[in-house]
Amino acid sequence: MASFSVKFSATSLPNPNRFSRTAKLHATPPQTVAVPPSGEAEIASERLEPRVEEKDGYWVLKEKFRQGINPAEKAKIEKEPMKLFMENGIEDLAKISLEEIEGSKLTKDDIDVRLKWLGLFHRRKHHYGRFMMRLKLPNGVTTSAQTRYLASVIRKYGKDGCGDVTTRQNWQIRGVVLPDVPEILKGLDEVGLTSLQSGMDNVRNPVGNPLAGIDPHEIVDTRPYTNLLSQYVTANFRGNPAVTNLPRKWNVCVIGSHDLYEHPHINDLAYMPASKDGRFGFNLLVGGFFSPKRCAEAVPLDAWVPADDVVPVCKAILEAYRDLGTRGNRQKTRMMWLVDELGVEGFRAEVVKRMPQQKLDRESTEDLVQKQWERREYLGVHPQKQEGYSFVGLHIPVGRVQADDMDELARLADNYGSGELRLTVEQNIIIPNVENSKIESLLNEPLLKNRFSTNPPILMKNLVACTGNQFCGQAIIETKARSMKITEEVQRLVSVTKPVRMHWTGCPNSCGQVQVADIGFMGCLTRKEGKTVEGADVYLGGRIGSDSHLGDVYKKSVPCEDLVPIIVDLLVNNFGAVPREREEAED
């Protein structure tokens, strides 16, 4: 079995020798044969015929399976998206004017569909001719040099340029124009970044513990595994067409702590730490996802892999999904639909076929994640496992940053830490490896005093919002500014003593992950006094951590201007909030 070489994107100071700059994990086959499927309907052999085949180095849909396919699949057949990167098609495309591009369906599909394989999303509806660029940032680890480079890119675009921390521990930058893309891609490579394979039918950013390597209570440092997965998926930034023609997007995470910061239940594949026969490894969950028509929590695959087999099993699962997933209605092509169709045992059997040695252990009973664990707060100052050092969690209001903010964050990481920043799925940022003697000076920095607090108001600290219709053409409502304004109004009306997680998403695609929030708001259009207005479906009861489950719709189609009293009632009746008037009277 081949080994995979990983370039770490950041050092692990203050103990730089803990990991070398490159690390190799050697995949070795497990030792037990998979148990044959039982108790489930037998799948017809013709259904198990792979629907794709390799041609000229790329995977394409076979002719016999092209009936009833969706428009995205047709675009992939007309022209292989990865050629824009792997065969330098982007160089030629960037030289064509938008007028010429719009004149041909092929090049119009390039900028609206195929460029997403390069992490470029055309903002046709609201910012015509400009793109959002999504990075690959495994485990959310980035360096000050990378952050400065991204700041330099967005600064040139003025009011159209900004950055966002995403709900997958990632950077997205905005304002990019097509002629600049080849140069930006070169710049990304020079600082050890890539945007490759971060959109459409690809594997998204691998999520891991934001406190990896510094957490006194961590189970395992997730960085080697998330780096390994990302390097496999992109073939070390060169492009990996073996996994770029999936039926839909695909999310993966590696769990590193009892806190489950990585939200395993909403990932297509989650690695859950578990031991077996004295070896460390992972139990596997599969199939978690959100979509406008259906949301599903990940289910156990009844499989365990040793740590060395993290990549081989990922490869096998991706190949099973690539080969057998349907490609018709886009709302029914996420991997869980295939798991449902084949049954867990049937899907597992297809994974086993694609494993080295065609073997896969059954799930281990030695789960290393403690079920009864109170999720820890990471905002503020907290001691690391390295004596004399702390990490400092900063609240980034709904994840939005400007170029000057990014430069300042880079400066703080250099001056007070180890030149490293950690992004979180709640759209916040952690500065690790701060000497305790420097903490007071860091807390007095203007950026922390005025913009990115270590101790924000209790309702603000867990506020999450997607891009919204300011930039995103899919979004129905504005989210970022509105979520801040409404939360500020609610804070004036009630006093809350414990954190309440409120998430906003602009449309049913749920990039803001409202189903995992205590209270969630999904954008919609509704009617008020005979007029169409922006509104939201209100969700209630999402949970994260060891008892995680998805929330349910509490109230549909509420005009946004009527949300404040509803939120106040929910907080009082469900989360122990006290109206400010009563609180003041009792004082």
C-alpha cells in the first residue's frame, strides 16, 4: 500500500519538534473479514454496476446512464471541469472578456458551474463579474503569511472585497475578478494554500478539532489526519480527478475531543476515535447532510479502521459513492440516499469491495469519546497542554473580516503566538501558543478591545450567519447584519445566563446549519399586510455534542420584522431568560 506525504500548513509551536514538517502514515489492512450482509433486501447485480468509467485520466458518466441526468451532470459531460486547472484552461478563460464568455454556452457554464471545481463562485445575481473564492484549509489551521496574502488579494477590490470565516473552519474571500485568477492561484500555491476542489461535486474542507495539539483534554491530534485527507483529495494540490466527479458535495471530519466541536452527525463521513485490540483507530459514521428537501443525521457504518487506514477507507467510501450514486434529481443525490437505497449493510459491502485486501473490521465497542461531557468554551483565555502557554479565542461577529482585520490578526499571531491562527465552525478564530507573560498585552490590543472580543455578550458569542443575499444569489434574505441587529434588540429585552446558539441561513441550502442550533432561522419570503416581505422559518431544539440531534420547525414564514418578540418568548420559555423589566424590578 502506498504512503501519502503531507505538508503541514503551520508549525505546532511552542513545541516545534512534536511533528516534523512532513508526516507519513502507512495504510495497513485490518485483520478481519467483513460479515456478509443479512436481514436486508438483496440488491440486483445490475444496480451495482459502476455508472462511471475512466477515460483519458478523468472519470466520466457512462453513456447508458445518461438518461434523466441533471444539468450539472450534463455540464460535466460537455467539458471536464478539472481541465480548467489540470490543463491550464483557466489561463485562456481569464483572457476572455465577459461579453465573449456570455456569448457561448460552454464558456458561460465555465464561469457559472465549472469554475466551482477551482473554488470560484460567480456572484452573477448581485455582483456580476465578481467571484467568491473558497480555500482548502484542513483543520482550520492557517499561518500569518497566508492570512496576509489573502488580505492583499481582497484589499485591491475595495468595498467588494472582504473575507468570511465559514462553518467548515475555512476562509472565503470575496470580490475576485476573473482576469486576476491565474495570478491569485500562483500566489496561493506560494504560501501553501489551494482553492482546488472546494466547490460543487467535490470533497469539502476536512474539519478537525480547533484545539488540536494544544488541548489538555484531547483524545487525538486531528491535524495529521485532516492534512492527509486533504492532500489525498487534491493529490498534493495537483488535482485528483478520481474523486472530482461525485454525484454531489461530500463532507468529512475527524473527531479529536469529547466536545465534538467538529459536528460529526452532519458529515458524510465522520471518524470517531475508538480502540480495538490495543490499537488506536476510528469508528465510522456516514451520511449526515442538509438539503432543501431533506436533512439526515449520520448513521454508524458498523466499521472500525486503524489510524493507518484513514485514507484507504475514505477512498473506498468515495469510490462507492462515485460509482453507484444516482445523478438525477439533485435533491436526491447526496450519499445518504445511496445508503438508504442499498441499506447500511449493502453500502458497507460496496465499501469493503474497494478496500485494500477487501477487508473491514466491525465497529469497536471501545469508544474513546466520553458520552457525558459538558462542551467547553473556547472563547477567552485557556491553558494549553504545553506548560506556560495559553490559547486565546476571539469572537468574530458572524465571521466577517476586512483586509485590515486580517493583517492585524496576522500581526497578533506573530507578536504574541507562533504565527498561527485556528478557524472554528462557529466562525470564530483562536490564537494558539501565547506565552502566559504576554496575555495581558494581547488582551489590551485595540483589535480585541474594539472588534474581536474574547468575552462577547452571551447571545452574540454563538451567533452564526451564512453569507446572505448581500453576496449570495441563492440567499432569499439578508442574514449577517440582520442577525446582529435582531440579537442586539433581543439582548436589550431579556437577560440570559447560559449560552444559546442562534444560527441564520439565507435559504433552504442551510449553509448556516440552522438545524443544529438551539434556535435557527431559515430565510424565506412571506406576506404581511398584503405585501411580500423577507421572513424566516424558525427552528427549535437542535443539539450538538454527545446527545446531538437536529431541530424541528417551530414556526413557519415569520416576517423578519416580527422575529424579536418570538425570540424573546422562546428564550424565556425554553432557555431560562428573564425579561429585563422583571430583572430590574427584582433588583
